[in-house]
Amino acid sequence: MKVLVACEFSGTVRRAFAAQGHDAWSCDLLRAEDGSNRHIVGDARDYLDDGWDLLMVAHPPCTRLCNSGVRWLAEPPPGKTRQQMWADLDDAAALFSTCWNARIERICVENPIMHRHARQRIVDYRRPAQFVQPWWFGHPEFKSTGLYLRGLPPLVPTRRLTPPAPGTAEHKVWSKVHRRSGWTPDRWRDRSRFFSGIAEAMAQQWGDLDGMSPTQRDLFERLA
């Protein structure tokens, strides 16, 4: 299967699909952290019509779309104006809309819970098909993430952990992503890291939807 992982520079999701034998590529404005030659530096929207079987938008710029970032629209971070923040919101919504409405059979766009200003700007907006937690896939961490799915089934947890009790020191450790406060230039990078356990579940559960292995599928496509 030919897979495009858009808005990813870490390679986490790309490597998960490649490990299952798929023709997986990542694309981002930044260079690949792992130095892979299966990474496209550029705007993913320029490559959406290149014959992909599955589009996974792993880390769209969610800071302006998600609930946790709505306050910046009224009180911009240092060095930004309100006009810039609203323009950033429009840009992020346009990217989401283009990917969500791409002419690709299977699409997943990952994003946290959106605020109403973002939802109003998304073309053909639909509620997330599901929300997943890292601790469902073996990561001791809380971070509810919405998966907007088209042509794909919801993910099934693969390694569900037992969350610690609220108020305990361990619970605070699991909540580290929510306990980071303030604005820093790299805050977006830290918050957008994808979890390898979720990426592996995607590759395993979505990479074989037609019942064929990647090798069988390639042979079938050559003979078709």
C-alpha cells in the first residue's frame, strides 16, 4: 500500500508502516529527523494527488485549532499580534480541510479537541470517529487525541495500561503534557510528538484491511 504521512518530520508513523512492508513516505516543511530518503520536504498539499492509498496526517499544526490554544486568540504569546493569531488559525484550518477532503480512499487526520472557531472553518467538518489515549497502547501518559477517519475503522487498543489514581505522584507524571505551562518557541514540537505504540497499531490494523499482505497486494496490482 502506498502511504503518505503528512506533517511528520520525526518518521515515527512512516517507520511503523514501512516495517509492515508498505511504501510509506513522510512529508513536512522540515527535514526528517532520522535523515531518511523516504521523506519529502515541502507542503503536503502539493502531493495529495500522487496516487496514495492511505493518507495519515500525523501532526497538523493544531496549536491554533485545539481547545488548549484558543486563549492565544485573545491574548497572543510574546511577539505575536491578535491578527497574526487569527491568520494562523485560518491557515491551519485550510490545511486540515484540504487534507480531510483529499481524493484518497483512506484518510486519518490526528488532532486534539477543536474549539468552535476552528470547527466553523473546516470544510465538511465531522466529529472525530474516536478519541484515543497513549496508555491504551503501552505509553504511561494522558493525552486525549481525536482521530478523524474516512474509510478506516476505529483503532483497537493493543496494550492497555492501568492508569494511576488521581492525586498521586504517578498521576502527575502521566499528566506531564497538561502540566507544561507558558509559551516557548519549541512548545509545539514537544506537544506534537507522536506515540510509537499508536503508530504501530495504525500500521498493523489499517495496513491489511483488504486481507492481503503488502507483497500479495503488489503482485495483485501488477497483474490487474
